[in-house]
Amino acid sequence: EKEALLERMERDTRRVRQQVRRSQIQKITELRGWWVRRMATTSRPLQEKLTLFWHGHFATSAQKVRDPYFMWLQNDTFRSNALGDWQTMLEDVTKDPAMLFWLDQAQSNRRKPNENYAREVMELFALGEGNYTERDILEAARGLTGLTIDRAKQEPVYRSFMHDPGTKTLLGKTGKHNPKDVIEIIANHPKSAPFIVTKLWSFFANENVKPEVVKALTDEFRKSGGNFRSLLRTMFRCEEFYAKDNLRTQIKSPVQWLIGSARMLEVEVPPGEVAGRMLASLGQDLFAPPNVKGWDGGTAWISTNTLMSRYNLAGFLVSGKADANGLVPQRFPENARMMMQNRMDQMIRTIKALEVEKLVDRKDLGNHERLVATLEKRLLQDTLKEQQRG
């Protein structure tokens, strides 16, 4: 009888765990759809584009975090700090619940400091490889102890009894460093400003940035106290930003490509789950970057499969028609795939085809030259070669 009771309890526990997991997956799916719609309809596109940049920079995956609220909260942290200052951004990300869970900082304590976040904040987030030592990682980990998550309140908390109060030497600075001290030292390290300047230039222009450009932008960044609004204003006014080598050379990420295309064509982005599945088929699954380094970007976005998926998605934006079967991952059981396919088919049927009249004057529809010129201006901001005009 006791064994039967234990077996029944175990079955009930498994069932509840599965229900919770399904609910989490559904909420993350809704979160993806919400963010895609926000990016497509916002009156502050730069802020959303920066939010996307920070999502890739501080790459955190819901596959481990498994808390939709924490993922939304992190997304909101990126947005609210997008045009703020570097040190505040780094401080807020360091105590962000999703990040605390993602890189195991929530488990770190004075007896057993966890080095994961200490390593990644220097290597991937703020300084770059080779600009710190293994000793710096240990000292930073000691200084960051005490930061954890209050699960009941779903918020970050500092617990002094978990903190290592001893003296540490981090990046040449000695003292009884606490978490705030650690981030201040890292954010103001000489290698930090050029590192983040280069990352932002690569995101907005291309990866081949000249040293003199980095220096000029870094000087401005430091002069402004590490302010992103000031940095971007200077960057976008920089003559080098509009150099020939930087024009039409960037392979856009799937999200940038989808949002940009939808806005140019004045069509709605695909609804929630459909948008998420389409972006995943292109290689960018929002809230689920492949690892702590984020997406590789550049030419990594293009392969035989993802290029074909881009063609198909472009056709969908114009026609409003798509095959939901191709969007359902094969890893799911057959009955689950059928349910997902039916759900997405219903969503797809609500989408309208492109209304050409929104893009061109009616009088241009009967004039080939005027029609091509109008579409060139809207879609390319350039002129086609004669053999391309058809």
C-alpha cells in the first residue's frame, strides 16, 4: 500500500511538472510574439534595436532560466538602459534575476564562490579575452558573492551573510570589494570602453572598424561618462559610418530583416507563434540564444536552409500565405505537432496580403518606369542597374 501511494505521488508530481513546463513554454512563446509586434510598431525603433543588441550581448536563454517573468524583466532592463550609461547597465544586468540564474551567480557564496558570471562579465560582456587573469576571475567571484534571488518576491536581493568580506585585488585595485565595487572597477577599466564601442559599431555598421575610429568614439564615450545616447549621436554623425565599405555590406539578423521588411512594406508581422517559429527557422530564436556568446552573426546567418527560409518568408510577407507544416519542429510528438500546425494555420488565415496601393500612387501602377523608381526608393534607397530593371 505504501509503495502504491509513493508511485501515485510520483505520477502526480510528474504530471504537475509537465503542466508547469508546458505553461512556461506557452508564456515564452507569447513573449516572443509580444516583442516582435513591439519592434514592428514602436515609435522608438532605435530603442528597440538596442534592446535587441543587448539581448544578443548579454545572451540569456529561457531554456535554462525557465521563468517567463524573469525573461520579460531582463528585456525591460535592456530597454530602460538602452540609451543610458554603461556602468548602470552593467550593474542592473549583474543583479538581473534571469542573469543571476543563467550564470549561476544566485548559488555563489563565501564558502564556494561561483566563477561563471565573474568570467563571462570580463571575457564576453565588458573587457574581452586577454584583458584579465584567472586570479581576477576568482577575486571578482569573491566580490560578487551575496547577490542572489528572493524566490518568494521574484526579485534580486543582497544577503550579507553570503558575501566574502575579505580583501580582494581585482584588475590592480585592492579593497574589500562588494558587488557594486566589482562592477565599477570593470566598467571603468581602460579596456572596457573600446570593447563596447567596437561591439556597437559592429552591430550598426560592420566588423571592420578602423583603430582611429574606435579611439575617437571611445574618447567621446569616456567624455560623456559612458553615455550611449552621446556615443550613438557621435557615431551616426561620423563620416566613416557612411563610407562606401559600410553601405549595404551587413548581413542582417533574422529579426532585423523581418522587422525592417515589414515596416518597409507596411504589412503586419506574422502573429505570435508563427513569427517565433519563422525566426527560429532562420536561425534566431528570441529568448533562446545558442550559448552565452549569443549568435555569431554575419555570414553565419546564411546557409542553404536559412537562405531558402528567407525567400519563403519574403513571399509570405507579400502574399500572406504560408505552410504551417514547415514551421513545426520535428522533435515534438505527432499529436503535439498536429495541434501546433492547426493553431498556426488559424493564425496564418488572419493575415492580409500586401496592399500595393499603400506603397505607390495608383497612377504609377500603369507606368513601368515610375513604378520601378518608386519601389527603388522605398525598398533599396538606390538605383538598379539597367539589366536588373527588366
